[in-house]
Amino acid sequence: MGLNTRIEAAISNAVKVGQAKFPDNSGAVPPRLASALAYATAPGGARIRPTILTSVAMACGDDKPMLADAAASALELIHCASLVHDDLPCFDDADTRRGKPTVHLAYSEPLAVLTGDSLIVLAFEILARQSSHAPDRVAQMIVTLAQRTGMPGGICAGQGWESEAQIDLSAYHQAKTGALFIAATQMGAIAAGQEAEPWFELGARIGEAFQVADDLRDALYDADTLGKPAGQDDLHGRPNAVTLLGVQGAIQRLKDILGGAISSIPSCPGEAQLAEMVRMYAERLTPVVSPQSVPGE
């Protein structure tokens, strides 16, 4: 089974858990909310976070693949939940996501809130269901995912910084974007029975690179190319790398971060393959920029 197929199967199976009746077949399931769970998670984007997680697990031996699959799907459910909530009128008020109407437009605002909430809870259920296989690893993964989702340093904190008068830019970027990449590298290592701490730097660097790349795409690409509204940083007055460094400076910063990410990979059996994966993502993340597309330069 290829990596993409493995990840998609894990996510699909996780969503089915949230759509199913109880084992004794008791109680009906609200059909529109059940439908919204699938709508919010598929078709997916690049699935970069679960791909990184699974790749780290494989580089570390992947001795319990069912744990890596559960972790990868749980992480993607959290990411998808964050997108559903980010798109709401109280935040970005976005009309499209991944080239289709956002959940609150397709299903209603109340159902969008419930969809995001349900995906978050489902993520932790998917992990907890693996407790009988490796309770210590599962417990560590649950704590790691919780820390990178809520307060004080998770994606909720990242969103919270946007409501502050004074923003700590480093803390903002690490929480808003870096948190789930840190979760990806650390949970991948934990799933394979390795220590989490050595994998923090790789996740943090990939997260920082992704944020800079996202800033560049937001500034340079149109909504059709992105599959979501463009120019959101300027519209909402968010700090971003393009404003701070200019387009060429942001591109150079992106390349520097990715170089550091490769250097930070801990020693492991699959180190070379993991470095190649990071290089592949480096090419995909770096925007193709023509002189005509560079504003003010």
C-alpha cells in the first residue's frame, strides 16, 4: 500500500467512526452533521501533516503501524477542524476551502461549529481506541496532540494571538502554524517507540517554513490558484513574512529554514529518506515567482 493510500484509508476509517451508530445499533445519527464530517475532511489538501507523521514513524522503524495510522488520522482531523472554524464569519469569513464552498456555507454556521467540535473530539477517540496495543505510547500521543491543539501553545493559542493588541510574532507563528507540524514529527516518533523531544526542532522548522510559504502564496496567488480566498493577511492586518522581508527576502528565508530542517533530522534508520521527503516538500512549498507577480519590486 502506498503512503497516500495508507493515509487516506486511515482518515476515511476515522470519519466512519464518527458517523456510525453505537455498537448496539441504538440511537439515530443526525444525517447532515454526519455528512458534514466527510465534507470537511475530503477531498483532502496535500495531507502534509499526516504524511510527515507517517514518514517519521517509518524512518524510526514503524513497528506498530496501527498506531501511526491512528496518529496520522487524528492529526488530520484536528487540522480539518481548525480549517472549519477558521473559515467561520467570526474569523476569516471565507467562502471557499479546497476549491469548494466552506462548511458554514454548505451546511450552516451552527453545523460548522458542531463539525469542528466533533472532529476534535473524534481525533482523541481515534487515539484512545489504540490504548490496548501500546498504552504508554498512546498516552504520550494524546498529551502531545492536546498540547499542540489547545492552550497555552497550540493552534487555539495561535488563533487567540490575532485578538491581542500586541502580538508576539514568534509565539504566534509557532502556535498558529508550527504546532501541528511539531505534533506530526513528535507523534510519528512516539508511534514507533522513540523519544519525542529530539523531533521538536524538525517539526518547528517545517512549521515555520510552511508559514512563510503560506504568506508568500497569500500575497502572490489568486483565489482560483489557492482554492481559498487570497490576500487575507492584508485584509485582516496579520503579521507576515512578505510585509516584513519583501517577496525575495521571504523566499530566501524559506530556503534557509528548510536547509536547517534537513540538518535537524535526528539520527534514525530512515534518515536519508526523510531528508529526501523534506527536500521534495521544499520544492513544492517554494512559490514560482515571475518579476510581474512581485508587488512593488
